[in-house]
Amino acid sequence: MHQSGIGGAPKYGVIAQQPVVGKVYSPFGDYSSSRSKSDESEVGRYKSFLSNGISVEMAATEHAGMFSYHYPEDSQVNVVVDVSQFLTSNRGLGTEQRYVNGSITIEHDVNRHPSYYGSAAFNNGWNLAPDWVIYFCGRFDAPSTNDFSSSTPGIFVLGPHSSGERVGATFSFADRNFISRVGVSWISTTKACNFLDDEIPAVSSIENLAAAAKDKWNTQIFSKIRPEARDSVTLRLLYSSLYGMNLMPSNRTGENPLWKSSEPYYDDIVTLWDLFRSSTPLMHILQPVAYEEQIRSLIDIWRNEGYMPDGRSSNFNGRTQGGSNADNVLADAYVKGVAGGVDWNDGYKAMVKDAEVPPPNDHVDPAAPDSSDKEGRGAVMDWIVRNYITTEYSRSVTRAVEYAANDFALYQVAKGRGHTGDAAKYLGRSRNWRNHWNPNATALGFSGFVMPRRKDGSFVDQDPLDCRGCYWGDAYYEALPWEYTFNPVHDMATLIDYMGGTEEFIARLNVTFEHNKGPKSRTAAVGNTIFDPTNEVSFMTPYLYHFAGRQDLSVKTARNIAENDFNPGKSGLPGNSDSGAMQSWLLWNMIGLYPVTGQTTFLIGSPWFGMTIDLEEGKTLKITTSQGGNDKAIYVRSLRVNGQEWNKNWLEWDDIFAKGGTLDFALGEEPSRWSFDGELPPSPASESQSI
């Protein structure tokens, strides 16, 4: 069990099975071994070479995995199973996982091939989850010469807050080369064994498992974008990004231990705060069936637990960094016509629950004890009563900016469902970010930023280039006041007006990307810019030039970020993958579009190469470029959409995605005046635009 690419404290890392040489007296020793050379990997298989001479190759299915062990000659061959092992964290922030208890039973077949099964309970982790139980079942294809299970009571070294009786087992073999298969389940050991035998029968091999996995990835993921590019660096970026953004969430349909339902069930959502800006809109395009299932799962979690999650893992909601961003995801699906099996009556009820009912703070987060961050909107009563969020609440400005976007999401769905009174209310509330606007806050010659406010209405005197920690207990989460000020994308016309007009807005954006304008060391790897490519708050900022009629500057800025902060190597991402969020941002840059979540709008960038995107049901989006493959020809000189000349720097879902379509770009090496005179992108919450 594992998660991929998340920030914060790790989760899972169970059930641990370790190959060991030499005498083993207990399964609870430190048998870790360094690598003798670099690991080898490809889609569907992974191989490690240990300094003790052991090599192990791995492949997996949805609920089971295979280990192929190879030991050095004349060695004592053992495999240790430590049920109490898990991924630890040294952050000291109270988010460390903890082992609670476990069990293990050993059996043998007539040929003395051993098997084992049992369960293990853990808790905590990044989402502060209560106890969760995982069941397991393992089998070996070689006879054991000796095996034994062990237990030891008391607190143990893997986690200072873990307690309970450690349990594990040791298996010894005469063979030096053999196979082990392990299945897991959230329901029972019987299901774990059934998964194992159904998905990896005894006749399986690493080769055929890897081939099946590769075929599934090729068919369901990699074939969705068919590029005309041929250079290896670009192709590696494309396919590794598609891989990274599709590893989570986990489809646990049929494996929900909490309630029975005919609806799909997804877990390991880490988190919608990271994903709603670029990942979920791209999932809609590339994986529409899975995307609809995820929408239905969010709603079903509300039905059974009272709130939709922002984050969820080990079947438990938590944690919520800012707003109730499932609202944004549902609104994005709704305005783009997702129907199928989605019950939109219930979907809207779930959104209203977020907007109106504060969740009980009965699962107190020590990093932010003032209100619940498990789910929903912990500070919503301030939002309703005061129309802003006071400093009595942690992450007050982050919450205010995101609650505004969440309420705009409710407006979109309420309007579409014919709830005119609700639509007017939530549109009005979506403008409440303005109540955090302090025109007297200044930085680098610019005035006006979203700032914290006290209960008496006064503003906190805070440097817009200082977030004072940027964490759970602070006013701003993972970004500077300067960065959050650019976030009300549903009300951009108002924001531009607040900033002093188009030219001042462009000037402020320019400074955002200049080197050595940000706090020292915070973004040292990218030249100490105010813009931080490692966090999702700034994902859309490079594209905001569109709203000032300067699509060319959006293209220049976003392409510069993509080319300088991403590569296909080991350090190829500017920050944590965040469940594929980073990769999805890069994929949109390659495609030459960027979504405005909660609206049908897509901002037009500049594609890296010609491509065909499979939209399923026989539909495609075909993109051509007159200078495909020319790294310097990034500026749009002209564009034809479905064969028609196009002079706007944006388009809508129905233009190219609902029924498919074509985008034919003429690109050049110098900026042109294309789209300068075209209609600006919508700003639907701004009174200056028709709504």
C-alpha cells in the first residue's frame, strides 16, 4: 500500500516484506540495505539491487503484487514480514502515522510452500485519520526450511506514539530464486486472498504482469494524446506527465469498509485543493468515465458522512487547507454538461451543506484548533455573518479567497438548476473577497492586496511579501499575500480595476515573475521570484495576462516556466507532484490551453506540437501548428477554430470539446497583435460584465 507524489507526512507503506541474508532472530530488526546501483523501472515493473547482493523485481495489479527474489550464492535466504512497519515522518508536527495492532497466521501447502494472512491497524498520517485496518494475504512458490511468527509488546522505535504488540514473521528458504505474491483488501483476509489468486494466479510471471499493465496504460492513458512530436525529451515529458497525473485517486469501488452502495467509491484524494485548478478539468477530457465516477463518489460520501471531502485517505475526510473545493469540481462538471449517473439534486444539496453548515470541530487539529479542517468550511459563520473572515480563524485570507470561489461554484449550479434566489445570494457572496482588500497595503511600489481583518474590521498590518509561516495556523496557506491577491479569477475585471487598471495590472504581473523580487530562499531554485511554481495557488497566474488582452505575455511567461522548471529527469518537477497536479499543469501548457475551473472558459496558449486528443465516443480534438517542433515559434499569429478565423484569446467547452473540433495555429517567433482587439475572457462575478 502506498500513495504517490503527495506533500506533507507520508501515508501507508504497509504491509512490509523484506528480503534478508544471514541469521534472523526476529522480524523486528533493522534489515534495511542500501542500493548497489540505481533502480531500474518502466511502466508495469520495478527492480532494485541491494548492497547485500539481493535483487528484487516487482509488478502489480489493482489489489495484489508480485516479488521476484534473487539471492547471492552461499547465503542464508530469508524473507521478513513486519506487520507493524509503516512509512514514518520526522516532521514533528503531529501527523506521523501510528501502529495500533495486528495479527499474522502462517500456513503451508502439501509441498511446504508457506503462506500467511492477517491484518494490521494504523492511524493518523497527514489527514489525522482514526484507526484503519488493512487485510493481507501472501504466498511463496518455494518450500520453506523454517518459518516462525513473532510478537513483542510495548512502544517501539518506528514511531514515538505507536504502541501495541508488534507482530511479524520470518521465512527461510533453501532456494535462492523464488516468487512471492501478496494481496490486500480493506474488507477481509478472504478478499485479500481472493484478489491474490484471481489477479495473480500461481502461473503468473513478472513479464506477463508487466505486459498487461503496460497494455492497460497504453490503451487507457497514453493513447489519449497522439503527438506529432518526435524528439525524445518532449515525448518523455508528455508520457511521464500523463503517468504521474493518473496514479491517484484510488478506485476502491467494492472495497469500501464503511457502507454498502451501488455508487462508485474513490479514496486517496490528496487533495482537491491541489487538483481542482488543472487536474480534474484534464481528467474530464482524458478519462471521462473515471471522472464521472469520481463526481458520483464525492456526492455519495456526502450522503453517508455528511460532507464531501477536500482531502480523503484511509476512508476518512481530511484535511481541508482552505475552502470546500469539491464545490469547484462539481460546478466545473455541471457547467460542462456531465450527466450520466450523477444525481445533481443531491450534488447541489451537498454543495449547499458546505456553504451553510459549519462542520463540528470534534476532530481537533493541533496545528489549527480554532475550527474544523476535516471537511466543509470551518469558518463559514464569519463568512455568513460578517461577509469576511476574521483573524479568529486560521488561514483566514486563504479561506476567504477560496470561499468566494466556492460560492461562485454554487452560483453556477444554482443558476443552471433554476434556483434564482440561491443564485443571487451566492453570486453576491462570491464577491466577498473584496472585503479583504486593503488599498493601503503596499509592496514594491504597488498598492492594494487581500489582507487579514480583525473582528473590529481593522486590517492587520502585514507585508504582502511575507506570509508569516504560510502554514496551518497562519493567515495564508502555502503562498504569499501577493500571490493570493491574484486568485479571484471569477471576478477578474473587478480585480484589475482595484489594481489601478490594465497597465498597472500588467506591471504587477511582470514583477511577479522577475528574479530577486520575492523573499530570499523561498523560491531560490527559480531565481527568487514572487511566483512560486511549486504551489498550486499560483498555477493560473502566468495566464492572467489574457484578462488584460496580452495573450502573448501569457504564452511567453508560461512557456518560460515550463521549459526552465520542468524536465524528464530525476528532479524534473519544481515541487511535489501533489497527486499529479504539477504534471497536469505541464500537460495543459503542451496542449496550448488552460482551464478556468467552474466556467466553460479555456484560455488559449500555444501548443508545443501538433496532436490529436481522443475525447471518446468517436470524438477528437485535432490541433495543428504551422511551426510544430520549432521551440522559438511560440507566439500565435493566427488561429482557426473548426475552420473559422478566431480573434479571441479564449474559447468555450462547446467550441471544441462537447462534439470535438479542430484548432489550427499559425505560430511565429515574434509576438503579434493576434487577439489584441478580441473580446476579453469572461469575468462573470464583475458588475461591469453581463451575467
